[in-house]
Amino acid sequence: MIIYPAIDLKDGKCVRLYKGNMNDATVYNPDPASQAKQFEQAGFKYLHIVDLNGAVDGFPVNRDSVTAILEATDLPVQLGGGIRKMAHIENWLEAGISRVILGTLAVKNPELVCEACAAFPGKIILGLDARGEKIAVEGWVEESETTIFDMAKRFEDAGAAAIIYTDINRDGTEEGPNIKLTKELADGIDIPVIASGGVGNMKHVREVEKLSDNGVEGLIIGRALYENRLNITDLAGIN
């Protein structure tokens, strides 16, 4: 299983939100590039980045910070937030992003997502951010009636590289991921699933690791890393 350390960008800084609330952000590092380098030196093999401002505004905002991260580290980077047009996808891939994450676009323009999957095989990830089963879009501020299961099935044959399932109500809480829905999602589709939201200790990591045979290929971790609730050495055997 791959461990993805998370760098969430708000106003050019590395932050963590609590339950997806943009007004409840804790700044952990004012220099995201430095944070990325620390993760690389700690032994992580990938980075997960979200442009939070972009997710709300509907277009890339923290481009300077992302560019600085790409220049500071050689790690493959997957990026989401504010990617709403084919031009956004093309520009980020040309800039050096390994995989782009499409969330709001998957709900509002599924045809474009399918087109992107065909044009950039292995480069497109679906970001299913939800409160329970219901997908939330536009930076988590707008809830849809679409479920994570509906969305996953819709893109089953589109060629997406993976699906990230984030339970917003657990994000930043360190109360543990939504194991039940993560397992149900992974069992119901052939697309690899990356779990996200709520990791607070090694027990939570092991619970997700047990889902590897169900199709869960990775785990995104944020606050627990920044607050040193997880031992990097313990994660090294997993990553």
C-alpha cells in the first residue's frame, strides 16, 4: 500500500482543514516546498497536493506554491483542486504533475472527464469527496445527490487510474477513516481506491492496509503526520 503525505495549500501555505471547513484551517508550514522536501527526506515516495483555494474558486490559484514543490523534489505528485477545464489538465501535466485529480468536474462535466481519461491514460484520478455517501463539490461547500457508488460506476470503464474516497466528516478529525464505505466502494469496482480522511494513529493505517486485497492501493495522511502522531519509521515498511 502506498502512503501519500498530504500538502493542502491555502493562501500559499501548507494547512489542514477540519471537516472541510475553509474557515477552520491550521497552518503547519508557510513554505510548502520545504514541507515537500521534508517528506521526501523522510522516505515517502509520492506526494498528494490539493489547491484548496482553487477548489473553491474553480480554477488553479496556488500555482506558484505547486511549482516550487515540483522544483524542490523529484517525487511524483498527484494534484487536485480547481481543475475544471481540459486546458487546466494539460497545463499541469506539462508542468510536471504526474496525475491530476478531478472531483467537481466529474459531477458537472462527466463527458470531459471521460475525454481526459482517454487522452491521458494513467494520468487521471477521480476525487470522490463525500459526506457519508453523498458527493460534495466546489471545494466541499455544495452537496450533490450523487453517491460515491453512482459516480464510481459511471466511470468504471473510462480508464481512470484510481479513485480517491474522502469522508469529509472525518477529514482532519483523526477519528479514523470510513472503513465500511471504503471497503464497499473498493469491492464494487475494478478501479483502485485510495482512502483518505481521518487517519490519526497506526491502528487506522493497519485497518486500511487490511483492505489491500479488496482493491485499496493507497492511503492519504495529513494532520497525523504534521502533529507527529505517526512514526515515519513505522510507515516506511508500508510505503
